[in-house]
Amino acid sequence: MIRPATPADVDAILEFWVAAAEGTDRRDDPAKVHALIERDPEALLVYELDGAVVGTVIAGWDGWRAHLYRLAVAPQARRRGLARQLIAAAEERFKALGAFRVDAMVLHDNTDAHPAWAATGYVMQEQWGRWVRHF
Ligand SMILES: CC(C)(COP(=O)(O)OP(=O)(O)OC[C@H]1O[C@@H](n2cnc3c(N)ncnc32)[C@H](O)[C@@H]1OP(=O)(O)O)[C@@H](O)C(=O)NCCC(=O)NCCS
């Protein structure tokens, strides 16, 4: 079952990300995830199986653009279509909000993930880069 995360899921999600996510920001803490859920209760989607979190995606919508982050599936549940379903659920949310395009943050080095994005219709754009400033 795919559903929006609730505050009660936060600790399990953080544990799940340590085990399953790639490139996890080590500054993740419960307060950040609670703030996300409070600001946009539909953004953080979890895949729940037998009462456990086995997948996540953040479907971020800022009113202008649609972005995907934190796609992750538990190692023991991979290659069973869970990521496909999570991406589809996020895309449904975006379409309902009026988005016509979605992008995903994907590390160039994370070549294990590239086939999943390609299989779900995503194409890397060579002409864009990520410019970042930390504060
Ligand atoms: C990437 C990830 C989310 C894919 O999750 P998944 O549930 O296994 O993906 P799916 O089963 O939905 O796969 C969908 C399609 O993607 C492709 N695919 C997925 N994983 C693949 C792999 N390891 N090798 C080759 N193709 C793969 C296949 O075409 C697959 O369809 P198929 O199984 O019918 O052939 C998962 O491997 C993961 O959590 N990796 C670590 C975290 C990560 O890197 N997240 C992405 C951050 S950008």
C-alpha cells in the first residue's frame, strides 16, 4: 500500500533511509521530516508492506515545479516493481496539481539507479547542472 507518511512514521522512515537510500544527507533528523509532513502532508509517500516501510519517495511540489527525491526501496524488496509504483503514485499527485513535467535528483555515480529511472521514462539532461550553496 502506498500512502502519505504521517508523523508516526518518521522514526521508521529515518531508519529505513539509513538502510536503503543512496546519498542520504547525514543532517537528516526527525525535526526536518516532521517539518516536511507538516508543510505538505502529501509529499512524502511510503510503501507499506506487512506494517513495515519498504519504500519511499518525496514528491515535492512548490506550486511551480515537480521534483522527486528520496526514491528508495528496501534491498530485500527490490526488482518487484515497488519503485515503479512509487513513481507512478508521485506522478499522479503531480498531474492532479497541474504539473506537466517532473524531474528527479539522481547522482551521476549512482549507476545502479539509472536503469530504474530509464525504465520509468526519465531521461538525463546533459545541458543542466546542479548549482548549490550551503547555509
Ligand atoms: C533504484 C531503486 C529505487 C529501484 O527500486 P526497485 O523497486 O527495485 O525498482 P523496480 O522493481 O520498480 O524496477 C523498475 C524497473 O527498473 C529497472 N531496474 C530496477 N533496478 C534495476 C537494476 N538493479 N538493474 C537493472 N535494471 C533495474 C528494470 O527495468 C525494472 O523493471 P523490471 O524489473 O520489470 O525489469 C532501488 O534499487 C533502490 O532503492 N536503490 C538504492 C537507493 C537509490 O539509489 N535510489 C535512487 C536515488 S536517485
